[in-house]
Amino acid sequence: MHPLDEKYWSKREYWKWWGYACPEDPRTIVSKHSRWTGYTLNFGHRSSLLSFTGIILLMLVPVIACILLAPQNEALVFATIGVVLAVTVAVCHRLANPRTWKEKESPKRVGGG
């Protein structure tokens, strides 16, 4: 479990019937309360609307472009949808589970070379 999950995510007062809202949590995307069900936005974060728009564009633009450029090639359309979904899940996973946050800053290199 990520340290931020213990600090913010595990507290029930931040989970509303419509989602997760915790202004103190620095993450925009977090795992859902049941981790195997996917990810959700932190609606308490000021950039959640921008993240939501980016995710929708990440999913729709390649699929629409593929449909417009090669409408007869169904295999290409389905392959594009599969790749887009995989990339979206990977991006959400990376943003929800960062390797370092302010609590664990990596030491800076000293010297040249």
C-alpha cells in the first residue's frame, strides 16, 4: 500500500457516493477503494477536470482518427481500441502509483561526470 493511501485514501470521509474528494492528497488519479476495480479521479484536486479531459482525449482521438482514415479495416479499429485502453490503464496506474513523492525525494547527485 502506498503511504499516501494510508494517510488519505483509507479514510472514509474522503469517499463520497460519487467518488473520491481529498484536497490534501497530491495525486490526481487514485486507485478505487476496491483496487481491482480500477482508478478514479481525486475530485478534490484542482487539476482533476484537466486530467479527466486529457484521459477522454487520450482515448477518443486515436479511435476517431482510425475510424475516419480506415473505416473498412475493422481489425485496425479494434486493435487501436485495445492499444488505447492499455495505454490509458498504464497512464492511470503510473499517475496513481508514483515511485517518488515529496515524502520520499531521491537524493540529488553531487559532482560531475
